[in-house]
Amino acid sequence: MAVTSGILSPKANFEDRLAASLEEMAQTVEHLKGLGYKVVLTSGSFDLIHLGHVKYLTQAREFGDVLAVGVDGDAKIRKRKGDDRPMVPEGERIEMLAYQRPVDLIYLKGDDEERWSLIKAVRPDVLVLTADHSYTEEDQRALLEIVGRIEVLERQASVTTSERIRQMYMHLGDRLGPKLAEVLPGLIDGILKRR
């Protein structure tokens, strides 16, 4: 009989997949490990989810039976990437991840959480990082006291979300420039005549 509910179902089951707290995530993972499941953990922003994200999540999931994903909250992303990010609000990003079949558990990471709090709560069998991660060798040695092993994956897209957004802005200027050149003189004249 096929599983139709819960995190192991092929359905999105967003409410089941989202852990509301680190404690809930730790309890769920502990239960799954008790059933013999190998748990994999990865994290990221997942802003403007694209093919590279889906390929990365699929490869990460192949290291175990259950994939837990930490998602950076809006405030955390703004601190790191600026006020114009994220492009997609956190509620929508975490729900979209629930629809990605490789993803079994989701946790929304706040900007005020202690460093590695999700890693410490999950204590994954495998921690998956991107090749451009910011962990030092010393960090990785310390992490190996918490996690079973660390796997590093290359980025799966030729263009990152940040690069895609930059391209969008650049092309927007190219498209708007001629239109603004047509409209702006009339607007300025209208404003000046009102004075």
C-alpha cells in the first residue's frame, strides 16, 4: 500500500513537512533515525527556485533516505544580500520546497538563531554543502563532531539566482531606456507647467 500522507508521501503535505521549531525538527529526525532512515541535511536561500536548485536537492537526497532542508528566512537573507532580496517571500519559498519531491522536511531559519543550531538539532548522517560554502577547514573538523560526514556538491546551475536577478535588472534598463526617453520630456514639461 502506497504512503499517502506524512513526509514520505509523494504529495506535498506542506504542513507535515514543515517543522515549526528546532525541537520539533529534532524529534522528527530522531524518530526517523529510530526507524532506520539515514538523514541528510542541507540549507540555502532557495530564492527564485530554478533547475539548479532542483538538481542540487535531488543529488543531496541520494546520500540518504530523508532530506531535511534549512531555508534562510527573509531577514537573514536581507542581512547577507541586501534590502532588495529575497525576491520571493519566505512563506512562498518554503511551500515551493514542499512540492520538490526530494525534500522531506523543511525548517525556516531565523536570523537570530545560534550558529549551526539546525545542524545541532538534526545531527544528520550526511551534511551536504555547495562547493562555494563558507566553512573553514577548522569549521568542517568541528562539524564532523556533530554530523556523520560532509559531502560537497558543485553548483548545479550555470547561473545563480543573484546573477539571474542582475541580468534582469540590466535588461530592464535596456528595455525601459527608449520608453523613458519618449515619455520623460512630456512628464517633466507637465510638472514644470503646474508650478
